[in-house]
Amino acid sequence: MKLLQAKLVKYDAPQKAKALGVYPYFRKIESDQDTEVLINGKKVLMFGSNSYMGLTNHPKIKEAAIAATKKYGTGCAGSRFLNGTLDIHVELEDRLARFVGKEEAIVYSTGFQVNLGVVSCLTGREDYIIWDELDHASIIEGRRLSFSTSLKYKHNDMESLEKVLKSCKEDKVKLIVTDGVFSMEGDVAKLPEIVALAKKYNASVMVDEAHGIGVFGKQGRGTCDHFEVTKDVDLIMGTFSKSFASLGGFIATDSITANFLRHNSRSYIFSASITPASTAAVSAALDIIENEPERMENLWAVTHYALDGFRNMGCEIGNTSTPIIPLFIRDNEKTFRVTRMLFDEGVFVNPVVAPAVSPNDTLIRFSLMATHTKKQVDFALDKINKCFKQLDII
Ligand code: PMP
């Protein structure tokens, strides 16, 4: 065996989970994707999707993607920088900038690439990137690629953030980066306090709206809009893989920063641009999000219904108040086991285990879509109650 394989073969956690019959990853969906999906020929209710608006299977969005493929082809065969810019990319960027309330927007091929390419290139060797300890992995990768000093603050803890800001040199650039809605625990960043501290210490702020767009703010414009801090936030990041039912992501900011990013952000310049189909799908999804407020209303109605249900059941759900509901299990093996039991009962949820979270913080991530019904939530609550009791979780 070569040295590489001799080293890698020691990584056997997946094999162990498979041997126990609880391996929860790469489950193959064989149907269209809405609140009910087919896996292994079995219908299960989907409570593990990020498609908060429930638009993944919307006929108008599918038609738009097909029409764009017919007109432009299946790919762009180059980066935006060179041969890969289409008129629909630029139209979408203008629209996204207006939607979130910034001067310009830049579309990347995935949300991960946005954070990677933006966080890594804005600040220099003597500057600082200041980040919440629960920020998304893509932000963490971005700051790892940067030459700046990286300073972490305790999750949503403003005292900790201020202490970090105080420790920085006054004349150096400070960029605070936070998720708007935290992806695993569903709690919301304290944006008014963060922008106030940023003002006090002359720092800039970047907010990742991956889970905020479609969910918070007027017409789903995100948490910055919800807290009315858009003008005090320097960079707003969004992804198309959740409420927008597509693939890709964007950064929205002022013209000076956008100009710099367009010519220096390496995951933008050195990667092929987003496909015509994905681009057109986002525009069509925006039409629906802007014109069908009842979707957001239903998302919040089922979210509050589920939150009440879990609280009444005695589940530990942390500080969430959003469609992302963490059900804390605090045990790796039990988390896998209960995921499997729920799947057998017809409920798809996602396990979040170490090393994504500490072994004491493992959880089931239960997430809602605008297309869920209260009846479906009742079904899930009933099965969760049964399985959690069997495993002494509640
Ligand atoms: N930021 C956050 C907060 C996310 O949750 C995710 C995806 N899970 C991303 C960025 C990356 O987005 P994408 O899936 O578009 O690469």
C-alpha cells in the first residue's frame, strides 16, 4: 500500500457507521424534490432541505432554465473575466444589487466560492478578519487563505467581539464577517449591535445571507433588511442554492469594493461562470419571491407551529426562531441512530455530528419549507416524539 493510502485507510468512521446500519449520508433521491421525496422506492417527508421557499420544482423556474439552455447552451466554458459573461449574468447582477439594496452585485458559481474568494482577498497582511466561531465553513476557508490576522469571537457574543476589536491596531483594516442566520443552529446574528460596534471601531461588516434571503426582510431581502442595517453593512453575500432553487451565489457591495473583487477575487476569476440554466432559474425565482408574499407567510406559519410543537414536546432547540430548528441530542451515536429511525418512519432529517460540531453539541437539523403543511409537521412531530422517547432523548 502506498503511504497515502496507508494513512487514509485509518479514516474508518463511515465504515463503522455503515456496519451499524446507521450511515446517514448520500441518500439517493429518485423523484422530484418538494416536501415529499422518493428514496429507495420509499416515500419520505423532507425536513432536511434548504429550499426555504419550496421552489425547487416550480414549473415557471424549470421553464426558465430550459429556455435559457435552449438559447445559450448548457455551459459557459470560461470564467466571467474572459469569455464567460452572458447578458443574463449582468441583468441578474443588476437585479440582485437592487433587491438587497447595494450599488453592485457580482455572481459567482457557488455560494462557497463567494465566501472563499471575497474573505480571502479584501484584507492585507497587517489587517484583521474578525469572525463568529459558528460562521459557515466557506468563511473559515476564506480567512484561512488570507494573509491577514484572523481573530475569532464567541458566538453572537458582543462583549467578546468588542474585546477583539479593542485588541486591533487602530489604523489597520478590520473586517467583521458573520452569518445572518446561523446555518446549523438557526439563530440570528445581532446585526444592530454588530454594526454599532463596527462604527465605534471603524470596522467593515460582511453578512452571509445564505439562510436569510427569502426568509427575513421585506419580500425576503434578508436579515440586513429585517434589521434595517443594509446601509451600514458593507458586503452582503447570498447563495442561490437555498431559497432561489438554483446553484451559485453573489456578493453585493459598493462600486469601489466590487471593482476590486471583479479583478482580484480568485474563485471568481479562475473558475467558470454559472450556467445559463442556473442564472435564468434565479431570475424566475426572484419574480416569484417578489410577487408571492403568501409563500413567506406560510413558511413562518409552519415554522412557528413546529417551534411550538418541539417546545411542548420538551426538545432542546437552543436559540432558534427560524425555519432551521436544531434538535440537540448531544451524542454522536444517538444522533445517527435517531436519524435512521426517523427515516424508517418516513421522516428525512439531517444529522449534524462531530467534527462539524463538538461531540457534546450533536443535533438533528430540522428545516422547513414554504410548501410544508401543518399536517406534515404533525406527522414529523409525532414520529420524532416516538423515536426520541425510545432513545431517552426526551
Ligand atoms: N454560507 C452558508 C451560511 C451556507 O450555509 C452555505 C451552504 N450550506 C454556503 C455559504 C455555501 O453556499 P453554496 O451551497 O451555494 O455553495
